[in-house]
Amino acid sequence: MAFKRKRLVQSVHTKGAGMNYREFEQLFPTEEKAIDYYLENRYKGIITCPHCGNKENIYRYKNRTKVFQCYSCKNSFSPFHDTIFWHARIKIRYWFYVIIMFLNNRSGISARNVQRQIGVSYPTALRMLRQIRKAMSNEEEKVFSGIVEVDETYIGGKPRKFNNKEGKPLIKKQLNKQGRGTNKTPAVGVKDRETGQIYVKVMLPNKEGKKLTGKQLIKVINAVCVEGTTVITDEFKGYNNLTKNGYIHYKVNHSLGQYSAGNGIHTNGIENFWSIFKMGWYGTYRHMSIKYLQLYINEFCFRQNTRLHERAFDILLDRTVIS
Ligand SMILES: [Zn+2]
């Protein structure tokens, strides 16, 4: 019986995220090939000296592949000086490998994992992931205008029995409390239904210590939605002023069990995103400080927003410039 080879070849390409390990090996067999790929992507073959602006008399060192020499002004420079790759002794090829792992793992990857896979120290692995997250945060501006879902969530640890302001042990009811009224940090997410794009902002308490005020919510929605956008939210009173602010507003009645009422009035899309994020935050990144929450959320937004792009890898490379 003939072996169906054709089928196998087709399945090599993963859907979304853009690149798998086999493609990585083919594209970047050596460090030089990886650097060439970056240069082609960024400069389209024309490298400019940052000292004198010369484009022609530029040469490359044979054994220091990251460094270039300008023969017009006699200075050397690295095309990576303004990128996340700068200053690290890590090979660009390893950076690319970590980026691909990062893009392909829906719940993120831990620094321990990177440490094991490419044989760097734990602090270096942490730093690499932080740098990649910075690139992921370098997002282009978003404009939503059709139908969006807006929802808030609370992130943080479970309240500890003795770890509260009064020093009194909490009773069981308080320990099991979820959502509003806990010490957790709120985040507000907006999802464009048509494009699937997501925008999330972590909301720290305002000056009076109030969390998630109506003003804060409007600010998040204003940042990405144009006037006249249809906004679907839950019944939280913080959303009461949406109509006044020029939006068409629909509320989901969760108390009536209308999680998906069949009329399109639901926030399931953004709620799905929260569950993916929480898998990563509580599963992969167990002990991360709330201080970095926005950075971690940006990582998950980037993955979500580019998941259908063939070249998510190239999009990320474009954002590695952080001068
Ligand atoms: Zn020069």
C-alpha cells in the first residue's frame, strides 16, 4: 500500500503563530543566517552607519557577526544597539528559538523552561523573557468601531487568613470571596468581535483608593473605541454612563442566567481570553508580582492578536526596536 506522503508534508505547517521548530531549523541553521534574516527584515539589505549615515562602505567582521565596521568614519557599530537583543551575549539564534517557543505556547513559558532548553542562567532566562515581553508591548494603536465586548476581571492571590489590615483572622466567607471587593487587582479588557483583536488595561486604584470607577472604565473604552461603537458589558454599575458618552450600550443579564442569550448579547469572547490568561498567570507564572501584571497581559494580548497571522514571528521582530 502506498504511503500517503503528501498529507504528512502539508501538516508540517502549524496554523497561526507562523513558525514551528522544523521551520526554525531550516531558516536559521547558523548564527549568521539568523543575523542575516534580522537585517533583511529590518533594513531590507541597506545597512546605514549610525555615526555618519553612510550606506556603502560597510563591512562585517568575520568572527564577530553582530558587529559592523564603517570605512567612511572608521567607527564600528552593531545593528542591534537599539533593540531588545542589545548587550546580551546570547546568540541571536537562541533569541529566535525562545521567541518561537513563546509564540507557540498558549499559556506562556517559564524562565526555568528557557533555562533548561537553551542552557543559560536563570537570571538571563528571566531577562530574555522580559525583553521579549517588552517587544510584545510595543503594539500599534488600535481602533475598534463595530461591536465590542468589555469585561473586567480580578487578578491576584487568594486572600490570606491573617494577611489583612486589621490583623484579625478572616472568616470562611471572606476567604472565599471572589471578584469585586477583594484585594485583587482589576483589569479591563475590550474585544473587537469582527477582528478578534483585544486590548487590556490593568486598573490600579485611584487616589481615593477606589477601584474600577466609571471614569476609569470610560477612559479604557475611549482609548480604543470610536464614538457610536456598540459596547456589550455585564450589569456592573460602572458602565452606566456609556450611552451618555456616545456609545450604543447593551447589558448582559448574568443574574438571569443569560450567559449566552442567543441574541448576541454576551461577553464570552473576552471571558475566554481571561481564562487563557489565568491559566498562564496561575499555572506558568506562579509567583509573579502584580507590578508586572500589565507586561504579562501584553504578552497574552500579542499572542491572541497575532494568532492567525502567518508571520507572527516577523511582526514581533519589527517590534524589537526599543530605542
Ligand atoms: Zn560611519
